[in-house]
Amino acid sequence: MTRLLLPFTAFAALAPLVSAGIKFTSPVAGDKLTVGTAIEVEWEEGGTGPEISDLITYQLILVGGGQEDKEQQVVKVLTTAGNFALGGNKASALVETGLPGASTPANAYFIKMVAVGKTGGELTAYSDRFSYSGMTGAWRDDVKTALSKLDTTDGPATKDTTTDAAGGAAGADGDYDVEYTMQTGPTRYAPMQPVPPKTVTAKNTKPLYPTSSVKIATAFLPIPSIQTTITQAQTFSVSSMENTVAAAPHPTDDMQKFLNRWKD
């Protein structure tokens, strides 16, 4: 009997270590893709983070550069509003010519998924690295420097800031607490949008910020330095309950008797 219990005990001890998260199965590490064709992205549950059933929507972004956010450049947003509830574990998008990647070393690219949790927060997962041929656009100088030092096919580490069902934080991402204009890199983080109050208490209608100047472009503009803004997921929720109080009986006074005359 003891021999049977020991393997079961060992299995039970390992069970809490099993995790979920997002694991990309395509493209695979070292793939060589060509521009002008559709990129096929597939994933399954694996790695670290919440289960897919605990996620709502996602973005898929083709990114190039180093392992740190500040060393990366968004090449193309592939999917802006994917929905896990609709099922499926794949997406595709055309990758056209002219995107960043001229004279690129091998394995400069990877897929970035930003998924929103049902109870708040986000899971940011990355694929392994792969190559593209035919790119003609330019990298930023800092991205080129990071790529010149690259020696791995692994993507960046997963970032999990989702919250559990009890409302406790599973991780912390300080970028949301940093003033937007003080952040660096192609991806910026905006704080959670506030919930509107029930009454209007403001008396001063003066704009909070001055108006922005507008200049009409007369030539090709440079690639924007801020290419993706991620807003912190809203944790505000509303609950409701059934009113179990019985309805009041119909009135029986003289006015009701008068009104009853007109029912026919």
C-alpha cells in the first residue's frame, strides 16, 4: 500500500506547479518568412500566467528588436481586437513590403500578444524569434544596436499583471504609474480610465490642457516613436440582485372603481 501512495503523493505535490498562460506554436524558433505573404500565428495554453478561459480579448503585434521594451520597434499590428470567447487559437495577417527590417540579422522578429484578464490586468506573452526576408524599412538606431548583440531565438519574458478572482494582484507593472510623457520606448502605458461620478460637481469649465497645434504634412513623415498605447484594464464592476418583495395589490377605493368603468 505504501508503494502505491508514494507516487500519488509526489504527483499531488507537483500539481500546484502546473501553470497555464500562452505558448506560441507558430511561427517557431528560427523560421524564415518572406514579406508579401500572410503570417500564420497559432498558440496554445502553456507557459506561465492565467488560463485562456480567464482572458477576454487580445492584440497581436509583430515586433522586432532586443529583449527589453526600450530596444523594440513595432513592425505591424496584426490583430487589434481578438476575442478568446469566439474560440480558435490562430490568426493571420498580410505582412507587406516597406516595413522595418532592412539589413536585418537573423531572428530579429517575434510576436507579442497583449491579453486582457476577466478580473483585470493583462498578460503579455511573446513567441520565439524568427527571420523575415524582403523588408526595406529602417530600424531606429537603438534597435539596430540591440539587434547587433542578439544571440538567442528566445523571445522576451512573459509579463503577467492579471488579478485573481479574489481581487488580489498577481503581478505589478510600474509603467502604469509613470507619467505618460516620461515613458520611453515604442509601447506606452496609460492609467485606468476613471468611473464617471453620479453627479457633476465641477464648476470650472476651463480646459485642463492647452489646445494642440496642427501642422499639415508636406512630405513623408518619420516612423512614430510611440507606436502602441496600452490602457490599464478597468476593474470596476457592477452587481445586481432580484427584488423579492411582492408587488402591492391594486387599489380598491372609489377612484379605482371609477377607473374600472372605462376598462371595457
